[in-house]
Amino acid sequence: MDKKQITYSVSFALRRGTALDLFTVNETPKAGEPIIETDTLKIKIGDGEHPYNELNYVGAEELSTLEVDITKLQD
């Protein structure tokens, strides 16, 4: 059986700001929403429950898990 190739055009923006701005606003990001500190290039990922200041930064281990999850979505 032949597989059809479907091409999607998607555009999205990541939540971003300086570390100070994000700390000051301290919003609660949606579950799975990545937030990037533009001055430090550190990343946090929202869980939908905790405000920004309570979230941990994402490390290499978390990023590799995220890559695996994204790859599964592409299959």
C-alpha cells in the first residue's frame, strides 16, 4: 500500500522574554508550553499548574526525551 505524503505549513511563536521580565510577570504557562529566556537561552516547560518561578529549567536529559516524543509524533 502506497503512503501519501502530506505537507503542512505551520507557524508558531514561543513564549520568550528576558529572565528578569519572565520572573517579574511570573505567569503560569500552559502544559507543554516552552518558555525561552532570551538573555540566558535557558528553557522551562510549563505544566499548566505552576507559575514560571516554580518551574525547573530543562536540562539535556529532558531535551532528549522531548526530541523522542516529537519524533513519535512525526511517524
